[in-house]
Amino acid sequence: MTLFFAIGRLALLFPFLLILFRFTDAFLMAYGLKKNPYMDGVILNKFSAQIPDERGRYGPKPANRQVVVFLIGAKCNQ
């Protein structure tokens, strides 16, 4: 507030430009026009584990019997 009284409207220029930069940066990342550094190392595709048979070999099918495998993981960039 003191800066506003000292130099007037020019004090609002820096915060406005900072907000404009952040908005533009987020917009470009959202539409894929810029690389998102927060998404480095994130696996976006689905994948599953293959269960071996009794002999320890992996066949063409994921499993001979019905099996549920929960792979729970998370990554926080904060």
C-alpha cells in the first residue's frame, strides 16, 4: 500500500504482469504448447502386472485364473 502511495499506478504494473505471466504459462501447458515440468516422471498410460504360472513362466495370457492385483501409487510434486 505504501508503494502505491509513493509511485502511484506504476506499483500495480508488476503484480499485473506477474499474474499475466502465470496465467499464460498455465494456459500454454494446459494446451500442450509448452512442456509441463510438473509432469516429469508421471506414467500416463495404463499398465498391469503379469502373474507367472506354477512353473514361474510368463505366458501370453495375464493369468490362468482370475486374480485381482491392486497397484496403488501416487506422486506429489509439492
